[in-house]
Amino acid sequence: MAEMDTQVDPALWPLVEAFPPIDISAEVLPGFRAAMVELSVKPDPATHADVRIEEVKAEDVRCLLFKPQRTSGGALLHIHGGGFVMGGPEMDVARNIELARATGCVILSVDYRLAPEHPHPAGLEDCHTALVWLLAQAKSLGVAPDRIGVIGESAGGGLAAALALVARDRRSVALTCQVLIYPMLVPPEQSIDVLLPDARTGRYIWTRASNKFAWSANLSGAAVNPATIAGLATDLTALPPALLAVGELDLFVYDNFAYVGKLLRAGCSVESHLYPGAIHGFDRMVDAAVSQAYVRELVAFIKRHLGEDFRSQI
């Protein structure tokens, strides 16, 4: 058992012990992918009779659809994490059940293509395809077309931020909000962490070495349109209201708050939360007080923009 780091919220330390920092590389990636599949166990349907889960195809993109019995008329396109290189919608089934139940939102979780087999922008294009499908199916799902948002964690948060830009530029879907949970926004070479590294960050769960490998796999050395990488985009005007949440010990903390500043300067409404003692993926420790505080603020934001609180304002 490792000696506890006093900078980490003690309630989150079991997460560190359960997921020791192992740098991801091409050699160990297959093992990580297999482990994530093993951990992605769907709960017994009897435990969520009020939230129906269905596998659907958005054009040729596989997704999981979560539909609560009591709907608010809002919907979220959910994009999972995994550093662009691993994971799937099954890893967040329990979390999406709870979010659908708490907000009344229909949730569509995307099984986007992963790097390095499918480098950027393949995953982003899959997310856009799913978002357009969600809008097209809005009426049949009981969703108001003007009440659709995006949400994502880590790499999924970076994709959600990029998707907001793509949807704006293509005029495909007028998003109501964007929820960016410790988003992976900036390639390491352009990160604040390169110029001003902070030894407290990036020590647990998601390390600098893993981040470097993941971005390299995703971009594959090709020239990238900055407008499709949120942290590099120069025009952040006309974007939907954003919620950004990150822990103070997360590798992405400085880039995340730099993005908050850019959004504010572009005239975007932003709600941001910095959680003391929190590491990357801290919300997985659902019993920790810091995670429960995050969930309360997340649900409140979504309800204001997509849920019952929205309905009370019109």
C-alpha cells in the first residue's frame, strides 16, 4: 500500500490505490482496453426500471440510448473518456442512468472510433453524426429540438468542446449547453504544462507520459485544423453556455482554466468549478464528498439549461 499523499483528498485515495499510475504506450494499450471492457459491467435492469437502455445506430455509429420514464424534454449527447484511445459507452452506464434519472434528460452515449487505428478527426466526426441523428430523432424521443446539449469527460470533454465548435461552424445543431468535465483540450506541445509545469499535477490516474502517447496516437503527426481542437481554436464566439469542472491536481487544470478565460473573452457564459484535493477521474469515487458536490452542481446546471428548471423559466 502506497503512503498517502496529503495533497490528495483522503476520500479519493482508494481511487489512486485501485488505479495506480501506469504510463500508457502502444505496448500496453491492448491490455488497458481489455481491462476497461472487463470493468464495463451493465447493472441489472431491475435496478433501473425507470431508465430504459437501448443500443441504437446513429447512421453507422453505435450508441447507447438512455431514456428515463419521467423526461424533461432535454437531451444530452454523451462522449466517454479514455484518452481518445480506449473506452466505450458501457464504461459510463451506471453514471448515465443516474444522470438521466436526476435530470430527466434523454442521453445518447457515443461509441466513437478510437485512435491510433482511427486518428483525428474520425472520433469527432462520429460524435457529430450522432448529434445530428439525435436532433433528427428529437420528436420521437420526446426531446425539444432547441434543448440539446453535449457532455464529456477527459478526452470526451475535449471532443464535446470541439463538437460545439463543429456544430456552430456547420450550422448543424444549435446546442443549448456544453458540459466539459476535466476536458482534454490541448496537445502537450501547446500546453501550459510545458512552459510552467506543476509537480503536483498529473501524478495520478492520467500521467504526462500517457497524455503524450494519447495525443500522438490521436493526431498521428498529421496537420490538424485548429478549429477542430478546442484548446487551439482561435474563434470561440457564439458558443453555448458551458460548465467546466476539474480537480486542482489534474494534469489539465491550467489548460482548462485558460479555456474558461478564452470562453469568457469570447462572450460565452461559463460556470467553472475547481475541486480541492481532486485528481483526474475523481468523480468515480461516488461516495466522496467532493464528488457529491460536483454531482449537485452538474445536475443543477443541466436542469437550468435542459431540465425542469428550464421549463419553469418559460
